[in-house]
Amino acid sequence: MTNRRSFLKLGVATAALPLAGYGIHNALAGPVRKLDHTILIDSRYPESRDFAAQFDSINTVQLAGADALAQYWYGELRPALRGTPLNLVGLTGGDTLFCLEMLARELRMKTSLVFPAPVANLEKNTEWARQAARSVAATLHAATQFKPQQQIRDRETLYAWVIAPVTAA
């Protein structure tokens, strides 16, 4: 016997079928993730290459100084970021990081994380680069909104960093 309650339950169940199918399809499809960050490294430093090696499935761009940074920023990265904001991750010297911070301002992006290399072990400290990469990766997976950080940076010191879009609070 059909009553009003049964009719409403049937209507709600019928309306929910397409949504349930979408959820099941996504669950069975596996972890397909859209790329939401790019790694920028300074190829002059072996630590920077070790840092990038920790992110095997992410878009990595090797820069070799300020000229390469300017060409990449204005030629490829800035137009791409205007269309789709994403996080920039990298391990560079303080001078390159400073330039990136200044360029990122026009796109409403700010430095959200900075890990300076330990001063005592600056020469060939690849283990620090690996630890910084793990910390950056864990932070990227755990948080979607970052607080900007301000600090004075030395140009000879290496920094692992994240520059992220500023989200409206």
C-alpha cells in the first residue's frame, strides 16, 4: 500500500541516486589529484636538487639565477597563476626567494612557510634538504590556508619555502 511517507522516501531515494553514483565512481577511480603546486629549485645547489627529488610526482622547474627566474616568471608562471592559483614550493638562496616574494605580490600571493638551512652545516647538507622537503610536503597536505611570514633573509643561506595564494578570510 502506498502512502505519502513511502512516496516521499521513494522520491528522495530516486533523487539521491545520481549523487551516490558520482561518489562511488570517485571512490573506485582511485586517488587522482589535480596538480596544485609547482617546485622551483636553484640548480646551482646540490641541496636544491635533493629537495626536488623528494617530490617525485610534482612539476619541478630548475632555475639557475635571477635571469632564469625572470624569464620563467614572466614567460610561463605568471600567466598560469593568473588563471589557476597554486602553491609554489622551493629551495633556493635568499636572493631568489626575495625576488619571488616581490613578484608574487602582484598575484596576491605571500610566503607562508620558510625553513632556513642550519648555519653550522651549510656545506653539502643534503639531509637537511630531505627533512625540509618532508616538512613542506606534510604542511601542504595538512593545511589549505597559510599565515604569511616576514623575516630578514641572508642571500647566501638556503631556504625551503612555500608561497601560497592569499585566501579571503
